[in-house]
Amino acid sequence: MGSNHIAGIDEAGLGALAGPVVAAAVIFKPDEVIPEVNDSKQLTSLKREKLFKEIKEKALCYSIGIIDIELINEINNIFKVGLEAMKKSVDGLKVPPDHLLVDGRRIPSVEIPQTSIVKGDSRSFSIAAASILAKVSRDHLMIKYSKEFNDYQFDKHKGYATAGHIKAIRDFGPCVIHRTSYDFVKGLCGEFSKEYYASEELIKSCKDIEELNALIMKINKKYFSDIEKTRLKKRIKSKMKYFKSRRS
């Protein structure tokens, strides 16, 4: 007797320096086909957005598994993080799958029969659909983060190691969604004190230029390393520029 409920699974965000890892699992009816579905990396953002909606409408069920930055830094092994995200997506399916098709690996903590397909996002319809769900879901989260942490322009690079992103980390230090357990990120910014991160949160909460000016005075009175003080002041300057642009 064949499998009726086959789930495709894929993830997005393993190679990023910031933000969550997101996985998706999706099950279609046996005869369902969406001709334009392909590996998400081979599609434009506009095409992914269109297919994202169509996949959700036509899927028998789908689930998104998100591993946030706290757990990423705690596990400190991105391969294991990817497996955890995929397991979470499988566990969230409302229709129990008979079989799993997984992009390039097996999920050891899942007892459902599964097949690992190398380059599965370009060889399997359901894995390709999962890759689109995972990629677009993660992109939407990073766009939201870009509004909260506007110094880093997460909407443009989605947390990956572009030249602009690396420069922002060097200029401003890491924010709370950066993967500070990564040696590469540590090398870019060094280890910062708890007081630094507390001041970073205070800067984020400031409502006007007057509050920022008062915070500069507090920062000058406290002990910070030279690099911490420089980056906090750069962050304040950036937020002041933002407030001034709103006034004009």
C-alpha cells in the first residue's frame, strides 16, 4: 500500500549571521501540481511571493518551524539547529504524514519513514514547495526586524554576510538577533559587556532626540571599553538622524 500523505521538508537561514532558522513541511493531495514551483533560490522574490500564497491555498496542510536566536546561540551547531527546525515543522502538521522527503539529509529524531534527496529542492515538487514556504516566511520575519533594528538593513540582505551587513556589525556591534555564538561574528565585533547590551536596549526605546542626548551623558559617565563607547555613540547618532528625518 503506497503513501498518501507525503511531506516535503526544507529549511532556510542556516548560512545567515542573524535571525532565525525557519523550516517548512508541506503535504499536497496526490494529484496536486503547481507548475512554476522550483527551488526557491532559482526564483525572483516576486515569483516566490506569488507561489507562497498559492502553495498555502492548495496544500492539504503545511507547517512552519522556527528556531529563534536564543536557541541557535545555545545549541551553537547550525547543522543541529536545521534538524531541530525541520522536526518542529513536521511536528506541526495537522495531517500525520506517512513518509517524509527531506532536502539533503535525514531527521534522526523523527520516526516517520523518510527519504533524503540530494538537491531535493530542485528534484522534488513538495521539497521545492517547502523551500519557498521556508524562505518567504523567514524573509517576512527579517523585514519586520529591519524596522526594529534599522541600522542593519535586514530587509536587503536578510541577515546574510554581505559587505554592507559586515560593515554594519563592525560599526554598531551586534544586536539581539545576531548569532553571537559564531566565531565569525565574535571576530567582527568582539565580546561586549552586559552594560553595552543594556544601553543598546535603552537607545532602542528612546522616543526623541532629548532622550538620546541624556543617554549620551550617562554613557560618558559609565565605564565602557573604547570600542563599546564608540559603537553606542554611532548607534545614537544613527537614531538621531532618523528622528531628524521625520521632522523634515
